[in-house]
Amino acid sequence: MKKQITVHAGDKARFNNRSDVCVGTGRIDLALHREYQDQLRAVQEKCHFKMIRGHGLFSDQMGIYQAFTGPDGVKRTWYCFTYLDRVMDAWLENGLKPFLETGFMPAAMTDSPNTLFYWNAHTAPPREMREWTDLVQATLKHLIQRYGKAEVESWPCEIWNEPNLRGFWENADKAKYLELYRATVTAIKETLPAMRVGGPAICGGEGSQQWVSDFLAFCRDQKLPVDFVTRHAYMGEAPEHKGRYLYHSMRTPESLMAEMQETRDIIDSFPEYRGLPMYITEFNTSYNPFCPIHDTNYNAALCAGLLARLGDVAEGYSYWTFGDVFEEQGIPTRPFHGGFGMMANGLIAKPTLWTFAFFTGLRGEAVYRDENAVIVLRPDGGYEAVLWNLGEDMEMEISLPLRGAVALIERVDAETCNPLQAWHRMGEPESLNAEQLAFLRAAGMPAAGTRTAEDGRVTVSLPRNAVARLRMLPARGEPDEGYDYSYYCK
């Protein structure tokens, strides 16, 4: 298949690049692991995300809420911020502001046995709402004391996670969620009036759009602050289970975008909230942490189609997650297991990491966008593009208004950057030795090459599920006298 793209001087296109706004992390106390920190540094080196969001701020693993009943039968409570400080310090040191999420409930604060995940996230409302709001306010006051009011109030805060799903909020009780929002946003604004707060953090599914509408109507009628609306976006359809793994077909980027546009339209249907920022605080292909699609080139190409368009409807969108240190359904036992992350355990880059790295670097004035490409005019007068292909093998011929140029091409596809395939051919070892690990890290790197493009034309080969970065830059000659490149390079 051949495709031609021609860009003329003065061309304009719509493209809102917000691929680096936020990234997901799973349970936040996992930041106490060395492998987590190593992965975070490696991903940040390539992608430069601005914020990070994860679960478990108030879960027992973080140890903030402490309760004790003494011999006298009197219950005493106090707060411990030891682990919170370590996690926040680590994120800030990596250039990341927290996008706070207030889930989940401390076990001692609820009488319900309702829990979720391998690590027993408590998902019921608090026994006493005042006990909950005291915890929220005490945590914010501690953060202000440690990091300063101006810093902490620059962190967005989302109230809970996926309350429209029974597992994430007991019985998916909308009325109780709205009361939780009322109490929590009031407590936050009393402590930090300038902190941005939002919800309802819904996942897709039947009735999810009605949750958005009812949430906004509640905030309007109760005159409650709401600074942004949040929701999640996943592409997986009907699941098929094989052992512990899940497989399913994927929606198209167009289908997912239609759902996101519907949410955007609901927000804008309220005169009070027209233009209110919308954040997609989780998105990925599959919603399951044991779905092999996450390790593939197919995942990278699907994500490229989303990164090209999500900025049309959302202020930011957060890939779930940056790394495979993740335990919702248990501790992963193999380097490739379908984990959400852009990076496999062992610091092996998955193809999707490069999709984000390529889009992060895509800065300038958009001149072209379609279902396979985004091209921008760089501030230095060159051009940069991200190209992807979900169909049959493609030869993409690109013509740009730039003469005397060199084309720098990096490509990720099944043959040039596919550590999953290399691991499979090794026999899928459960535990990697040093030699295997070094090879798989190398197998996770893009292929890189150059072409001369005197007339501004270049052809890029895009096999199925490939993602490529093209930089077309002026080739300004600065030869060193006496150095003859062609002497040995004939």
C-alpha cells in the first residue's frame, strides 16, 4: 500500500498535543520499590511527564490513618506521614507533580468488608464522614507544611476512582458518592481554596454518561465547587479468558473518541460548565493488567492514534501506567505478562514507550493530521512527524516545503523493536540472566537511520503496527578541511 502526503507552505492543521500532561502509576506506595524508581527515571528521561496519578493515597499500605483502642476501651487516632513523604519526594525529584486521587478508604474507617484487588483496597464510604474529612484536611496541612502552600495548591485533586463500578465503590451508590464529593470538596477548599478539585472519575459502560450529567447537576444545584471533570477510557471489548490472561478485541480510535466527545458535549451542555476542563485520568487499550496486548507493537500503534486526537476533547490524558511494578491482581512472575506499563520489569522498554517519547517531542505548529500522521513545523524551521500504521504494510511518501534537508527516521515495528518477540524466541524464560536481560533491553530500542532529502521528499516504510518519528531538518554543511567522508564509504 502506498500513501502520499504533501504539505505546502502555510498549511495549518488541528492538533492539541497533551501527551505529557500526566501518567498513571497504580498503587502509590509501590514507589517505595527500587525497581519502580528505576523505571520511573527511565520513562521520565524519554517522556518528561508533568504529573502522576495513582491509587491508594489513604489505603492501609500508606499507613497515614492510624487507629488504636487502648485497654480503657477508648479509641485513639493519629496520622503517620512517613511513607507519604517518601513517595511525594520521589515524584517531585523526578519532575512530577502529584495528581492526587482520594481513594481508597482506611480499613479502620469503615465497617464494610467490601474490598478490591490483591492488596485489599477498601471501597466503602466512611463510617463517620467527619473522620474522613479530618483525615483529608490533616494530610493537606502536612503537605503544605512540607512543600509550601503555593506548590500543593498547584496539584489537582480527584475525588475517588470509578464510583460507577460496584467493585470500586460499594454498590456503585451514586447518592453516597455525591455526598462523599460534597464533604470532601468542602474540606479541601476550606484548607486550600485555590486547589483544583474534580470528579466523578467514572469508567465507561452502561449509564456512565448519566453519571457525568448527574454529577454536574448536583454540583450546580448544591452550589459546590467543581474545577474539572474526570473520566477513564479503555478500548477493550468482550473478554476471553485463558488461564490468568485476558484477551479481547479492541475498539477503534474513532469509536473511543466518539465516547469522549459525548462526555465533552455533556459538560458543555451546562451553561455554568461550558469549557470546563476534562481530564481522562486513565486510558489504555485493555483494562486488565494481564492482557498481552500491552506488550505489543499493536498497542503502540493504537495509542498513537489516540494521542493524535485526545487533545481535541481533553485538557490532559493519563496513560495507565508508566511501568510494570503493579499488583492489582497479584505480583507479576514473568518479565512479559501483559502488564499495563510502558516498561517491563528489568528496565525493558516496550514499544508503547516510544509512541509517547515521539509525541512528547512533537512541538511546533501543526501543519498536517490524518489517521496515520501528525506533522508540525518546528521553531527551527524544520519539520517533525509521528507516523503510524494499523493496516497492511505501507510506503508513506511525504513531501515538505524544505530544500536541502536530511531526514532522521526512528522506527518501532515487529522486527526492529520488539522485545516481546525476542523473549518468546528465547523460550519465554521466567527469570532472566544478565545476558538475556541485556539483549532484551537492546531489543527494545528503535531502529534509526538517515536519508538525504534535497527536494523535501522522503519515503518511510511502515510495516503493520509500526510507529515512526521523522525529523526533516536543514542540512547545513560545516565540513572539516581534509576530512573526506567518501574516501572509505563508497
